[in-house]
Amino acid sequence: MSDSRTRHCPQGRRPGRRGRPVWPAFVNDGHATADVADWIRAGGPGLAPLPPILEPHRFGPPRR
């Protein structure tokens, strides 16, 4: 399994924004990686909505 964590930028946590970290999984193929990179370039968490193509790759944060 390939997973990572995508954090919000400071602008994504300003009042009125809902930036939260996102944990995409199974993004080790070129297409999924490109989709994540495009989303981050668009602003990522809190600034750009998660593209529908990435929704199936999303999973919750690890449990403590």
C-alpha cells in the first residue's frame, strides 16, 4: 500500500476555511499521483475541493 498525508497550508486554516489533512492511499500509479499533484497545485486542503477522482483514495487518519 502506498499512502501519504497532505496537509493544509496556513491560508487553508484561516477563519472560514475548513482545511484539514487528507490521507490519500493507493496513489502509487502515475495517474493518481498526477491527480494529487494537480490538486495540491490548485491549493490543496482548505483552498481547493478534493477532486471526485481522488475520493476513492481517501482514508481516515491513523488511530493512536
